[in-house]
Amino acid sequence: MPTYRRTLALSFFTRFWYQVIKQLKIPNCPPENLHNIDEIERAVSKSSQDFGAINREENSDLIGTTNPHLSGLNQTTGVAKYLDDIPKQQGEVYTGFVLSTKPHAIIKSINAAKALAVPGVVDFISSKDIDPKKNIFGLGHDDEVFASRVVRYNGQLIGLVLAESRSIARYAAGLVEIEYEPLKPIFTIREAIENNSFYDLNRELKRGDIDDSTFTNVDENSVVIEGEMEVGGQEHFYLETHGCLAIPKLEDNEYVIYSSTQNVSEVQKEAAHVLGIPANRVVCKIKRIGGGFGGKETRASYVALATVLAAKKVGRPVRCIVDRDVDMVITGARHPFYGKYKLKLSKDGKFQAYDVELINNAGYSLDLSWAVMEGALFRGVDNVYMFPNIRIRCKLAKTNVTSNTA
Amino acid sequence: MSFYSLLKINPTPSMHDIEEAFDGNLCRCTGYRPILDTFKSFSAEATSCGSNDSCGSGCGSGEKKLVDFTEFKPYDPTLDVPFPKDLIRDDFQPFIMSKNGITWLEPTSLSDLLKAKRLFPDARLIGGSSEVSIEMKFKAANYLTFFNALSVKDLEDIRVVDDKLEIGCSITLTDLISELKEMTASKSTLEHHKSLYQALLANLKYFASRQVRNFATLGGNIATGSPISDLNPIFMANDALLTILSENGGTRTVPIRKFYLGYRKIDLKPDEILLKVTMDLPKNEMEIVKAYKQAKRKEDDIAIVNGCFRVRLVKEASDYKIDCLDLSYGGLAPTTIYLPSINDKFRGAVWGNDQVLKSIYDELLALINFSYSVSSL
């Protein structure tokens, strides 16, 4: 970034230099230096969409026709209801997040006394309130709803303050004191390689005749291209952030959960597990979500489980809507990838052998990182091409960042 | 909501107005095309498909479309929900409102504001609260007393006095833009003055988003002291003077080049307010001002680096010699920076000479040689 900033500083001045020459018609400047020095403004956009290819009246088949989105009219007229549009429930309390401020550390103590003293604060929930066996969730059974002994990324959920209003909850959450004993964190894929920090899921996919010597025995009829590349992660940026409303039905120990999730059955199943009740006592509902893009495929559970555990503890409906800044910190994004490749081609351009090593940054827990790697393995690397000899090896980096997801 | 307000202000928007009104709206699902197409049906410039000219894809040729705008009921302004009369005020009365320990003051005259500022030195002066709200929400600032800066109408003037441009500090950025556009278009405006107006407009165009510009004030931007303020480089390059007022201290002026003491630290006492910014207008057509900004995207984004440069040239024989050269940058240091040594070293150098350009590069590289990453906030 510093280099880029300096480059910008110089290029601004370069533009100024030539713009002044152009404006004052100062002679003897090569005309090519005066091209493209003015601000490039985006023109008003133009667009059209042609729905005329298929005559909808003659063609009863849906294929090839364009139909309005089923709830498009409701969404554009504001009729559509999202999670936080659900009216406040009788006795509802709101959540304030107590999050780890260290990427990797032992939790020495949690003191919520100051938060609990704030008028309007109802309760505080952390791992101490939960049977350790019930505090576990996630595809790798390696995620904790509330961090118990060690925090493994900056932003990990340690507890929730429950209060009568959003502002009280947020304010009081800031008063919870956590003592840490810092441990060494690993952030990037390169750091994971240096420290050999991987999940135990190293896989190899192979076809044909290929090993390291394939690329060293190169005769005059073939060439080898090799290199490495990195792809950064990406925030899903669903416009509706994660959220949950959990309502305990005290009569038969039942719960109704509204979760902004792409995966209601998983939220139901995991909620039943953490609550220690059969799944048929948990009803999980969602009418629609305001975008998910994979970001709410499994990570919605994180928010929903914490909320429903809080509802169990206080016996009141609990609403948890994650603010954008918190959402970006606590929930996973799309994976950063690192890849090394060697490609052997014949002189006439035909593939002979292809060797790829892939590593993704899975973060502190497994979640969907293996599924994402499988996607790269089965669909990403060879794409539509036929490689007679191919070897793909992959690893998942275990790091102290948020658990990256679909 | 953005479009509703646009139609309220301008019932016959151009396509450009429509796109500009949306520069703070993000879409993550569908894409901007269908959204914009819908609103373009309100523009007289648009044809039925939302395109303003023939695009060769069969548009307007009678082929079937998903939506035919002619099927829509025409817009009927009488069906609009009227703006509540009680909220329209033309006589501003000062008042104080207090609840749960939070106090809101609306002084409507400058003298009341100064008195209030003396009595409540910790109070925050709010225009659009585009900065103070961030401090409260994300930086846990616990402010309890606020003044409405927009209620004092004396602070909103923009005028040209004795070849100087004066801008009142509580003018909103949207108002500043429309005033500057009017001044640029006016026949009575001197051609060489426009250089400064256009530099201001260049960076105001991509300053935050329309929604923020509608409320954010000029004074707020100066007082916040962001190192990537899009306006401060322009004020610095043009050696702006800040007029500062307080009830006890009266009036004082500070050159903006000396106003920033450190990262978001400014030379302003708790009982003081910023009254106006004053800048010399370019003296002749040989004095040119330009401003630049680079962000990750054009609209609704904070700058990576921005800058403003002012040069005054004098013609000697066939040479255009530098009489003064003022360079200011944001995004390169904890404050907006002004580079005086450039002016000292290159006075008399010839503009257009490649050797001079190269020496300026060398000097710039020496001056902005930081070895660590600069905070972009």
C-alpha cells in the first residue's frame, strides 16, 4: 500500500503537469502526453433486456421465458417482511455481544459484574452456563457457541448481555471485563505453512501417471510452466445481516426460532442439540432472507444457537440482530486460496500432465472449508478440460481468523 | 427513499440525476440495471425500456418485454402522502430538549450558539452527525450534549468578497455543490475564478454519497480532521484562512496549514466554533487549481490518496516560469499535508521542461517516503 500511495501521489502531479500544459497551450509538449489526462467520468448507463426471443403465449413451457421474481412485488413495495420486521414479543430481551479482542488467547477470567449493574440489564450468558458437551456445534464438531477456555480468533463470541433495549445491551456489553493470556496467533496461509498448522484432511486426487519426476524429465517435445498464485477472501455482504429471534414456549419445553438462515433444518438440528431436547420440540422458521450467498449456509447457526441458549436461560424471547461491523468480524467469509501449479504441455499445445497444490484458509474451525476445497478439487482445477495425467493435493490451513464458509 | 426524495425535489429528473441520486445505494442481489430501469421510467429522457437511445437489441421494435411501462398507471402527485405540516418550519425558535441525560440545543443565532458553547464546552456541534455518530457507535464516545449546527442560518453563506471566496462552515455539501455550480455557470463569474470552483466540485462530486452530502457540513469535515478529507487538500493548497469565534476570545484567524496538530487533533478550543473558510481566488488565467482523488471505487468511497495542486505561472520570453506551486495531499500522513519545500525549490523553474518534472518527482519521493502503512481512516 505505501508504494501504491506514493505512485498515486506522483501520478496526480503528472496529470496536473500536463493538464496545465494543455490548458495554457504551452508549446513543445509531445501530443501523446496530453491524452487521457482528464478525469474519466462514468457515462449514464444504458441497458435493455430482450424478452422477445420466445413468444410466451404460444410457448407453454417455462424454459426460455422470463418470469418476475415471486416476491418481487412485495419486496419492491415494502410489503415483504424480514426477520427484524417481526414485532417485538411480549417480554422480549435484546442481546449485546461480548467478543474476543485477541486472536488467540487463554481466557483467564470473565467479569460481568459492571454490566449486570446497569439498569435494564437482565442477565449475562457465557460458556459457564452451558454443559460443555452442549456448547459444541459445526460440521467439524469443533466450534463452540461461547468460547470456554481459549479464544481462537479476534471477534469470537464469549458471551451475550441480555437487556431490555438494544442500546442498553450494546453499552453494557462493553463493560464486561475479560482477562486474557495471549498465545501466538497464525493468520495467513503462509504463516500456516511456516508453522505446519493444518486440519487433518490432506487429500490427494490423482489420475494417470504423474509424480515429481514427471516435471523434471522434460524432452525437447514438451514444455513445463509453473508458478503460484493467491486469491483473496471475500465478504458475502448480504444486505440483511445475520439475526435471530428465539421464543421459548415454556409449556412443553418447545422453542420457535426465526433465523436469517439458508439452512433451517441445520439450525433446528443444532438448536435441539445445544438445548438437549428432541428436534421435534424446535420449530425453525424463516420467510425470506435479505441475501445469503453462502454466508448464511452454516454460520447462521452461530448466531441462532447463542440466541436460543440465551432464551433458555432467561425464559423470555430473545432477539439478536448483528450489526454490520460485528457481522463482518464474527462470521466467516469466502476462502482465501493459495495455489502452486506445474503444467507440462507438448510443443503443439496439448496437456500432458498437471500438478496442483491447493491450500485454503479455513480459519479457526472446520465449518464448510472441506466442502469448499472439494468444490475446487472436483470442479475448479480441471474445469472442462481433460488432463491425461493429473495430481491435485490439498490442505486446509488452520489459523486464528474467523471460520471461513461457503 | 432516495428516489422518493429526488422526485420531491425534481419531478422531471434527467437520467444523470437519477443515477447520481443512487450513488449511496448498494445492491447485492439483482444488479443495478433493473433497479435503474424502473426509475428511468420517470425520466422524460427515457424510452419505454429505460434506454435513452437505440441499442440495436430490438428495443422498441414491438417485441415482448417483461414489463411494459405503458401498462403502469401514470404517476399522480395528488396521491402522495403529504409532508407533515408540523415539521415544516420557517421561523426558527431556539429551544433546549433534554431526556435521559441527553441534551439537544437549537441555538438559532450566532450569539446564542457562542454562549451555549461557553456553557457546554464538551457539547458536540452536529450537522449531519455523519462523523459524531460513528464516534459514538464504533468508538464508544459518550457524548451527552449536542447543538444543531444547521439551525444557525448565519453560517451557511457562500460569497465572493474582494477576490476571495468565503464559505460559511455550516453549509451542507449538497448546498455547496449547487452554489458552486451556479457560480461556475454564471456569466458574471470571471473565467479564471472558475478554476477553484471546479477543483472544489471535482472532489465534492465523489465526496461520500448523496445521502451523506445532504447533511454533512463543510465545518464538520474540517473539524473532524480526517487525513483523507477530500476537501482539506484544496483548502491547504489554496492557503485557506479559518475564522474562529468564541464568546470570550472573540474572532481569530488560523491558516489551515497550521490548523492540524496531529492525527485528528485540531487547533480549536472547546468554547470555539469554526465560522468560515476564506481562500484567494485565482488572480489570472495563469493561475490554475486542480484536485484529484483515487478510491477503490468512484462513488461512496473514502480516498486512498487525494490531492490538490495550485500553480501560478509567469511568462518570461517564451518560458512559463513557476511563480508559486502549492501541493497538498491527503492519505500520505496522519494529517492532510502541505509541501512548502516544493514551492521554495521550484520557484522560477520552467513548466513543461521534462527535467523540472523529474526533479519534482525526486523531491516528492523524498518527502513522502514513509516506511509503514498509513491509516486510511
